[in-house]
Amino acid sequence: MSGVFEEIYKIVKLIPKGKVTTYGDIAKCLGNVRLSRVVGYALHSNPYFGEVPCHRVVNREGRLSQNFAFGKINAQKQMLEREGVYVKKDNTIDLEKYRYKFN
DNA sequence: TAGATGACTAATA
DNA sequence: CTATTAGCCATCT
């Protein structure tokens, strides 16, 4: 794997259980917010399942992904709830409450 | 080999 | 206020 992807996976792995983060935050950690798009693609590209908790990554609104790699968005929802993160019916979470800040 | 595309976000009109 | 454009990197066609 190359470049930014490795960085992305490394960062996502650091997200503690029961917490989530946004593409934008990860992108900022990489040095450029516009990398948020690359972050999304990195996870879509079917990363190291079991190593990279991609289900803890949501968009800026706290909404879960529609194209979740390992099944439906429903699967991601259940994984989060299993970790103690409450997911609303519209597939969103309280960023204020669960958002994990890096740096 | 070159061009289009995508789990996004922020800035501008 | 809403709508559109730009910018990033790796993969697919």
C-alpha cells in the first residue's frame, strides 16, 4: 500500500472503542482537509478488516456511510451500538458526544 | 496510457 | 439562504 492510505489506516486504528471520528478530522491529521475524499476511498477500498475499525468513521454530519464495505449500513450501525454508541433511526450519531479528537 | 470516479468538505457565487 | 466548484489520492475502465 502506498502513501496516504497507510496513514489513514494508522489513524483509524487509533480510534478508541465507543468513539467515532469524521473524514475531515482524519484529513486534517494528514495535513489537508481535502484529503477527506481520499479517506473515504481508502475505507471503501476494503482495508484490513478486523484491524481497521472503519465503522467508527462517519461524515461531517455524523451520518453513516451508504456504501459500507462489509455489508449494509445496517451492519455498521450494529457494530457501533455493540460498542456502546447510540445510533439514531436516520443512521446518525451525536458527534458532540462520541467524536474523538486526534492530536 | 489517459481519463473518470469515489465512504468528503469547505469556500465561493 | 441554497447551489455550485475545487481539491486531494488510489483504483477502475
